[in-house]
Amino acid sequence: MSSKKSIVEEQGIRVAIDTGGTFTDFQIYDSSSGNSYELKTPTTPEDPSLGLVTGLEDAAKRFGFTLSQIDRITHGTTIATNALLQSKFPRGALITTEGFTDVLEIGRHVRKDVYSLEPEHKHILMCRRDRFGLSERMGASGTPIKPVCHKSLESIVEKITNNGIETIAVCLINAHVNAQHEIEVGNQLEKFFPTLPISLSTDITPEIREYERTSSVVLNALLRPIVETYISNLEARLKAIGINAKVFIIQSNGGVCSPATASKEPVRLFLSGPSGGAAAACHLSLLQNKPNLIAMDIGGTSTDVSIVFNGKTSDVYQSEIEGCALKIPMIEIRTIGAGGGSIASISKPANLRVGPESAGANPGPAAYGLGGELATVTDAHVALGTINPNSFFEGKLDLSGELSRKVIDVNIAAPLQSSIENAAEGLVEVVSARMSNAIRLSLFEKGLDPLDFSLVGFGGGGGLHAIQVAEEIGIKHVLFPRYASTFSAYGLLWSNIIHDFVVSVYGPIKETGKQIIKAIEKLNKDALQQLAEDSIALKNSELKTALDLRYQGQAFELSININSDQDASYIIDQAIKDFHDLHKLRYAYSQPEAVIELVAVRLRAIGTIGYSARPAPPCMSEESIHKRDIYHEGAVKTVNVYKFDNLLANEIIEGPVIIEQPYTTILIPAHWNTQLTEFGDLEATKRENSE
Amino acid sequence: MSKLDAFRLEVIRNAFVAAAEEMSVTIWRTSRSTVVREILDYSTAVFDANGRNLAQSARIPVHLNSMAGCLQVLISNFLPLEKWQEDNLILLNDPYNGGQHLPDIITFRAVFLDGARIGIVGTLCHHSDVGGGAAGSYYADATEIFQEGLRIPPLSIPSTNIIENAAVKVMLANVREPEKLEGDFLAQISALEIGKQAMQRIHSKYGNKIYSTACDQILEQSENQMIEAIAKLPNIEAHFEDFVDDDGHSDAAIRIAASIKTINGRIIVDFTGSNAQVMGPVNCTMVTTESAVYYALLSVLGPDIPANTGCYRPINIIAPQGTVVNCEFPAPVAGRMATAHRIVNVVHGALAELLPDKVPSAYYGTSYVYALSTTNADGKPLVYFEIEVGGGGASCNSDGANAYSCGLHNLSNTPVEMIEAEHPVTFLEYGLRPNSGGSGEQRGGLGLVRTWQLNSETGKFSANLERFRFAPYGLNGGLPAAPGSLVLKRDGGETELPSKLGNKFLKNGDIISLKTSGGGGFGPPEKRPIKAVKTDLADGYVSDKEL
């Protein structure tokens, strides 16, 4: 997949759909003409498949195709995240080793806000009466200490029966070393409860640390009934309007899976939306031949940052969502609570805060006129004139500049005795600085230098903050994708099938040669079988193997890619060398004489389902430039306002200037130039002579 | 230089916080011992050119609020600021020179740019062992600091090739697990380098004028917010007292008493009347006491005020010398958290009289520390070290949190699977302890039970526990929580063990069971809504069975 040539063979229409909390975004690619289109429709929260289908019908009408032409749908969904945010779960039961039923509730018991006396909100997920201790015990070395007691299991089964339980999770201590007891319990439960979904921790994440494993499998169990219902609704609705396309669901690792896999392992869907943005940035990196990109997706309540280095994003294997631990491979994305709806306030005396509280979609920013009385970032942009109140969201949403100015005045400018414009510009600067800190931390963790990167700004707010953020961290190139506000959906359009497999192997790496080879054999076998089930031809598949290594005693591993065709001693020597190098790069030191421990062997199976270069955009109608007054860098300036779609390739435009897209606005400040690239994206560069 | 506007100031303040966080991430990701990498017992902070604390990472309050005090002791007694050198590392653990207890190794580095000192960066890390009479260096039988481990006075050593340095070699030769100490120590050094780069970046970006104005204003802003919060307190003097169980050498309870009053916008916390320093290792040096008071006041008066040296300025602390809250050399101090947590409980108790709706009942109020010393297959010493928490205190609007890290520390737990993979023990139980939260209209949070069995021929067990006699208090009619306990089960029999224990020999098959205390209840129990009582019973948080 290194060439830019199209390997898309199909002739039909390919659709990517990213369902967010407020909007459902569509990207449509017509492979016969090479044209692509974007569309945004409101999300229908009660059943998101409804809004999705309405959007498809709308798109077909608007862009002139028939629904039966659609042959592939790639779908990103926030259904898992929303269920957790709203605690809307079915009742589930947890079966765990006797003596450990509270592990789920205890968690890791550390707090994030050091000085607050209020305990942080905790999702308990399954209440104490629904957590059951089973008499059995596996030893840390994998030797059973106590067999599964069937009487004990039967008594648990009796308590679960007819008790309103809709799903069951099983997590036994030390199952990551030997899953035998979990499998045995799983088999028994299937006999007792043939209709209930049963999730085993070792199927979800066979890794050490009982809380993280329990939390992951419990989330999986709770999501199963929800996602199963959603997917069957979706399939029925698509069929009803005559769509017979192959459907794929995007996972947190940036790859897609079949609806069947998504129903069985829904815990893999948490970053389903944001990972589309990261995938899109990877695609852009390849197209533009810019191997190092920082992708910054600014939405209404939050900003997601991911780093593309040498053309690839990196993965994390442990993360947290809403305070619940997840041990699932995910694209590394840093999220901060700052976006267009973030609320700014002054706490006395004179301490300005912006976010993480957000005005959400309702009442939203004061400018919406829905009763919002607090100053948001969007209001600041409206007050500055950078957002045009009359052309917001294709002109479908009328904004009130008067209301924006009023809330900025009352909440910020008056208490600080500053002008409204000055307060609005200051507020925007504070938010941009928070975004910059997040980016710096993301780069810093990898030992990377911002100067080697270009920034990509997208999402509803990317266009207005990206260059300010770039200035803050010293980046001189910024990209604004053609479809900035549906860019995550654009990423989904080109996502591959990805399955992650892992085998725990624990010990000093030099003593694990045989186990590594054995693990590789097992992983390859599982992966090929899975790809065959997805009907992926061998020539379109790729297997990547890695070792998770650390210095003996460390808690965190670095994943080192290996060539699994080589023999054990070659693999080990090479991995040791690469590990020391990477540790030095990331943490400023290495310890060549220290023992290196292997924790796990990982395999990622990738089925490429096609990728295409984007055609150059058609030249649009004649220019229609108009002018607008904005407050910029401390003074009112009259600037040109362009329509993105009317820009001509190769024309250099000097800032300050505003460029409007149907769903978003781009600000090119003074000292920056911008022009269209050959693929129709906008590239901004800092002028050489300016400082 | 005129004042910076609120926006610019907030941007620069956030950059300092980010610098401290970058340092924190570095330690977390590279550390070796479970106490650092799982329990997260470490902190990082950045200081201005004069050693005033500008920003802290979101870690451990007792560390964070001691680092500025420690730095002042270093500057006035050891090395005046103008003598700090660019490439040198300052390190110490000596409680009688600005430290708290020996396992906490503190490192500082001055940050220079173009030959001028622009700031200082610091880390504090709890090491799993620094030698002394018991594994984990919590030797309950100690009567003087010499028995507690290796004492490192303030040293200034080159920061390059650190492992070859004579002082570091001496350190490594005196501890039970040198590989872990070395790894954690390198993590600290690495964090200083990262912090240094961050401070230089901030300074280069804004230039010296804006940078130093920002430093002054950041502190001023916090100071003003603190003064404003103090001004809102009613003008009465509040008193409160509570007790530490004992010092491990006698049964005598140890009184901690505080009075709080405000004078002209300042708050005075006076510990006159507190116990004389004691023979066993539960004494606090002044830096520890200050740190506990700063935390206790900030948590009630201004949890949102950016924590830095400015917050401390309107606070006066009176702690007579030779008392358990300001001990004199060579008193042992390893278990100082027993007293430090109690200081927080007492200051909170006094504040509750002034602000009845703002202060929760007592949390468990101690760091439940124990250590098990065994040997691995090669005969090398192996230390299983644990710090556990209990239940949170209830407040006027919520139940206390079950098993939640509260107050002066902020610790995570070590996964049972991780412990079993590294140490010869098998856990029988790790769970909540029913009935341990104090009853009340709002119920106190539950404590924990940790029970494990030794699978090794021998082991030495030591403990520094608390709240076995004096239970965490309830407020406003709420009842106290259940106190903690420690039990040894051997050959079918059960023995209650004392809270402070030095080197108890264990044999194969022995079972140790620790129960930690819950938090106090708030409001009269008879006012608890029936629905809440029913839920407590259905989920077994409260049970009519004796547990």
C-alpha cells in the first residue's frame, strides 16, 4: 500500500457514515466517476440507524445515484460511548473468583483532582448484588490451585435465573496465564443460558491486571445486547430501502470488522468515531507525501489529537474511558475537554477558565439563541467576526452576533475591564494554548520534535484554531482538508479490516525463544483463519508481529516490531537492540546492561479493502470574493472572504483572510499564506520573513 | 513591566502545569518498583528562579506541598541559590534537612538559559527500600533515625554518568533491591531533564520580562484567592483534637490538637497542646506538618485555586519544637504519615466548626503500610511492599466513597495478579469490608479487606498501621467508622496483631488479613432514607451478619 495508484476494483458507490452525538456525517465515493461528496444530517439519538437511513436517501437524491448502487458501507458509531456516558445498560451479572467480587468496584482508587473533597463519579457498571464469587482458583504460574466447583457454579446459576439478567461476564484470577477455568465456566453457562450473551475476559483481553481485564469484559458484556439490537435494526432498515451493500463497522484500532464481530466484541467500538479522523490523517499523509502529521479534530465539546509519524499512527493497549479501564488496542488519541461549545468563566479574583464544561448542543453557544447565557468559544468567534452568523452550517442555523457579544461582555470583558473584542480574542488564545499543550504532550511522550510535523486542522472548529496552535508550538505548515467537517467519515471510507491478536508470554526475553516461535505459530493460524472468514484474499492481507518489551520491573511496555519469518535468536537480538534505541528516544535514557522482559507477543492482521487516490478537484465557478470586518490581532481589519469551492489551484492567497466551507470556517492570519494543493486540500505556510 | 492580562497569564500558567505533568509521565512510564509504577507514590513540580513553587503535577499532596519548604531549607542551610550549578543534581532524603522520611528521595536541578538561572525542577519518589531494620524501610521498632535506613544529606553531584558516582554507589550498596532503586532513580533524573527542557522552552518563547512577571503574578493570583477565601470565614476560634493510636512502643495514645483562627486576612493554625515527640517512628518534621496543613486548608478553602507557593503565604503554622508535629533529631520518622493524616483529620475537624456544610467526616486517615520480605530462587532479597487505603468520609450531600484514595496521599493499588507473579503469596480475598462505613444520614465509605497466604518457607512481615483504636469520626450526628485490624491465621488459630509490627517471622501457610477502616458518617443515622438503607442491605454494604 505504498503506491498512490488506485487498487479499487469495484464499480459501485462506497459510503462512509460517522454517527456523532449531534450530527451524522457522510462521505460518498463513486468509484465509476471518481467523484466524492459530503453531507451532514442531524443524528437521531433514540435510534441512530433512523437518521442514518434518512441521510442516505437524502444523499442519493442530492448527488444523483440510486441506493442499490451502494456496494459498501463503512460505519463509525458512538453507540458504545453514549451508552456508557448515559449509563444506559441492561442488567448484567459478573462471575469471578471467590474473594474478588469487588475488584470491579474498587478499581485503581486513585483520584485525578488532587484537592477536591468530592469523590469523583464512578460507574460501578454491575452492582454488588449481581457480582458472584465462584469457588475455583488458578495459580500465578498457570497451575490450578482449586478446580472449578460445580456446586458453587450451580448455586450462582440459580441466583441469576429469572432475575432479569440479560448478559453475563466472566473474569477469573490469573486466567491470562491459563484460561482453562474460564473456558470451562463459559461452556457450562452456555448450557444453562443458551439465549444469553456470555463474555469471557480471556477472549477480550488475555492480559495481566485483574481490574483492567474485569472492567473490559464487563463493558463488553453490557454492550452486547445494545449493539446487537442496533446492528440488526440497521441491517433491517438498509434492506428495507433496497440497500444490499457489505457493511463494515470501524473499531477503536482504526480498522473495520464485520457486524457479527462488532456484535460479539462491542467493547472494541469505543473510539469508533475519532479513529476515523486518525485514519483520514494517515490517508492524507500518504496522498500529500507528508509522513509526519498532527491530526487535530476540534468538535463541540472536545478536541482529539493523534500523531501520524512515518505515515502511521501508534496504538495504545491500555486506556480509560469515563473512568473505566479498557485493555483493548486503540489508536493513540489524546482527548481534551475544549471545543466550540466550551464555556469560559472568570473565578474571582481574575482567574480565567475555559472548559471542560460545555454548553453542548442545547442550549449551545449563546449565539444559537436557545437560551445559552454563558460565553463559549463559538461566541468568541462570532464576536470577532470570524464566524459569519448568517452562513453558519450552510446558512441553515441563524446565529445572533448580538447575543454572543452580550455574553462575552457580561461574563468576561466586564469583570476583567477589557473590551469585548479583546476578551474574545484572549479567550480564543487560551483555548488554543490548551490544545497546544495537549499536542506537545502527545509528541513529547514519543520523543518527537514539533518542527518535523505539519498540523492538520479539521472538525467544526479546526479551521479557526489550527494556525494559532501551530504558532504556539512552532509548526510552520498547516493543512486544511477539503472535507474538513466530515473528515473522520472520509477516513472511514478508506479503512482496512484489522484484527488484533495477543498471546501473553512472560519472562526475560533471552529465555523465551521457544515460546515466541510457538506464539507466532498460533497467532498466524488464528489470523489467517479470521481473514478467511472475512473473505480477504491472501494477496490483500498483511500480518504484522510485535513484541511488548520493558526493562525488568517496569509497568509499561514498548511494542517492538519483529520479522516473524526469522529464527528466534535473530528476532530476539534485533528486538533487544530496537528496544534500547526506542527507550532512549522516548525517555532520554537506555540501560544496555539491564534485563529486558517480554510480556506479550502481538499480531495485527490487516485485510486491505481498497484505497484510491483522490482526483484533482474540478475548477469551480468564477470567484465571488466579498469583504468582512473582523477583529484580528488587536484591531479591526477588513479582510477578503473566499468560498473554499471557488479557490483556484496554485493561486497564492495572503492572510489575513477568511475561507468558508459549507460547514466550517478557516482563518488564515496575517503572516501566513495559503494555496490549494493538487488534491484539493488547503495548505497554509508561515511567510519566511515574518516572525 | 506592566501586568500581564488574564489570558496571557493563564496560557503561561498552563504551560508550567504541563511541564510538571510531562515530568510526571516520564517517571510513571519508566519506573521499576511496584510502589512507583502501580501505586504511583511520586510527585513532580516546577519552581521559579527563586525556588518558589509555580506548578505541580496531579499527584500526591503530602509530597507536593513539602517541596517548596524543602527547597527553602536547602537554600538557607546547604547551598545558596547563586551557587547552584547548571550541570549539577541536588539530592537528599534527610528528614532533618528538608525531607520527610528516608524512603522519599528528593532530587532538584537548576534550569539555566544563556548562563542565567531561570527556574528549578524537582521530583520526589518513594523508593521501595532504602535499607534499615525492616524491608520497605518502615521499621516499627526504631527509636532513632539511624535504624531506619540510609540517610542522604543534601548533596550536589554532577548529573552526567550518575550511576558511576560514588554517592550513588554507596546508596545502591545499602538497599535491599538495588536494581529497583537504580531504575526508579534514573526515572527521576530523566524527569528532571524533561522538566528542564520544558522550562527553557517557555522562557525562550516569552523572554525574560514576561516570564518573570508571569511567575510573580501566578503566585500573587493564588495568594489573593486564598486571602479572599480566608476573609469569608466566621471570626471565631475553632478547636479540634484526635489521636494517633500509639507509637508501637507503648500503648499511650498520641494527642494531636489544633486551633484555627483568622487575623487580618491570615489564618493561624496552632498545634500547641499536641503530644511531645514519641519514641516510635510516627513523628513529623516541620516540613511534613506544613505540607499536611497546606493540603487540609486548600482542600476546604480553595480546591480550585492553582496550588503554588502563593497559597501558602497567608498561612501561619505554630508547631512547638520537640512535639510529635515538629520533632527534633534524631527521632525516627518512617511512619510519619500516621500523624500527618491525623493532622489533616484535625484541621478538617476544626474547619467543620467554621464551615459545617463544606467539610466531610473523617476519611480512613492513614496510609496502611506493610512489607513482606522473602528471598527469590537465587537467594536475593525480595520485598512485597503495600500501601492501602480505606473509605472516604460522608459529607452533607453524599455518601463517602468506598475504597477511595483520600486526603493527604493519592495512591493506586497493585493488581493481585502482579503481586502473585512476583512474590510467593496467594491472595484469598481482596474486597470491600461490609459494615465498616460509619452510619449516618449519609453513610461513610467502606474500607477494604486484603487476605493472603505465604507460600515460602519463611518471610519477615512488618507493618505501620493505624486507626485500630481511634476510629475515623462522624460529623453532625453521624457515627464513626469501624476501626482497622490485622489478624494472623496459623495452624487453624487466629491471633490479633498490633498495628505497628517490626519483623514478625512468618512460616509457610500463614495467612495475613488486613482490614482497613471506613470513613465517618454524616448526619443522624435515623434520617437515612429507607430506599438507601434497602440498597445498602441488598448490595451487602451493610449486613446484619457480624463481619
